[in-house]
Amino acid sequence: MTMIDDVADRTGLRGFTTWAEVDTGFWVGSTDGVFLGTIEREAADRYLARDAVSRDVGEYPDLAAARTAVLERIDQTLPSAEGTRHP
């Protein structure tokens, strides 16, 4: 399993966002125990991002762009994210 950590400053959540490659070409994102979404590699230059409720976020040319897109959607996806923020 591959792990990729990013600072989760765009989400307002403090700490790190972890992307775990749980299967070949399939990543699951979380931060502070909150599920953020998934990314699936469809082809070498095509990554399909989905939010925490499995809605399509979009297709992206690389993993980094797909991760960013999922993080940018967190406020729309998780209205209860306010309760997970740390002072």
C-alpha cells in the first residue's frame, strides 16, 4: 500500500491529508479520521476523482490535480466538517 501525505490547509482541517493506495490505481483520502473521497486511475493520464459521497468531481491528467480537486470540494461534500476542525 502506498501512502501520500499532504497538508490539509485548503480544507480548514488541521493536520495531514493521507492518500492510501488501497489497490493498484485506487486511492482513498482521509484527514483526522474523516473520509474525503477516492481517486481511480483510468489510464496513464486520466484520474477520476470522487468526493466523500461518491459523486464525480471530475477527470484529471495526474494524481496531484485529482487530489487537489477532492480537497477543494470538501466544504460542499462535508457540511459537518466544521465539527471536525481543531481550535
